[in-house]
Amino acid sequence: MGSFYGLSFDEIQGVGRMKVKISLAGLPGVGKTQTLMKTIDILEKEGNVVGGILTEKVMDGKESVGLKVLDWHSKTSIIFAHKSINSRIRIGKFGVDLKAFDQVAVPAIEWSKDNADVIVIDEVGKIEQESKPYTEIVKEVLELDKMMILTLHKKGRNPLLQEVKKRDDVRSLEVTQINRTLLPYKIAQLLKGEEV
């Protein structure tokens, strides 16, 4: 295969084709995070390096008592929202510790900028607008030509969420109880540039 200015023919063909970014919207509890985790599993089995953050519930028996943020690459996690946290920033019945959130989320996304093939950001929602460092890093990675999956609260109104929804380079999909089983396979195909 010949080359042109140091680029292979395949690379030239790929020039101008932007990497796919996908936003997953859905109501709370519909299974956005589970859909995302299944998608990550498919992508990693195909040899992609995945980085970014996931949000997970903290359970006490059958009761949800808080939320933790997980750095997907390093597997570092921290509880950032809990019913025992006293804070003016709240997610439902949970108080939010923004410093704790930023401590894991910002470096996780920072690492992904240079090292990941696919960046995942689980839950661009209410609390994130309170954190300037987090908002700035999310805006920064949105400008990169990288595959990306973001989950959004369907009815959220915060500025960062609206910005993601307005972008031309982000394809929006809705997670429902009906489609959530097959959706990860569809997302993986879309990220590879295949029409489904």
C-alpha cells in the first residue's frame, strides 16, 4: 500500500471522518449504566482501551444509600453522594461531596484524553454543573476526535447537558426497558462507523 506525505492510503481515507460520539438518555432506573457496562465489555473484547467514569449506587441491603464514582481505568472509586453527607448540593435524598467527586472524576477523564480509544462519561447530570473543573474537562474532551459514550438524564436541564444535546457530532439514543438488551451491540457497531 502506497503512502502520501507519510500517511497510508487507509489513513487518508479515514481523514475527514469524525469519530462517533453517542449520548444515551433515559429516565432514572431504566438501565443506562448497565447498558454502558455491557457496551464497554463488548468494546474491550474487541481490543479497545476504555477510560472515563461510571456512577454506581451504594447499597445497604436493598436500600440505595448513596452514589460512588468509579475511574474505569484505575478502578479507583469514591462515595461522593450519601444520605449521611450534609451539603447544599443534593441528588434526591443524598448530600453531595463535590471534592470527592472531582478527586476521582477529573483525573479519570484527563487520563482518557491521551490514553483511551473510547471515553465513557456516565451521568452528565445535576451535580456536575456544580463542579467547574469537571465541566471544563468534559467540554475539553467533547472537542477531541475520539469515540465517546455519555449517559444523560432524560429530563435534565443543566447547561452542560444542553450543550451535549445540541452538538452535531453527538448521536442521541434513548435507553428503554425494551431496547436495553440489544442496544450495547448497536452502540458498538455505531462507534465503528457501521450503519445499523
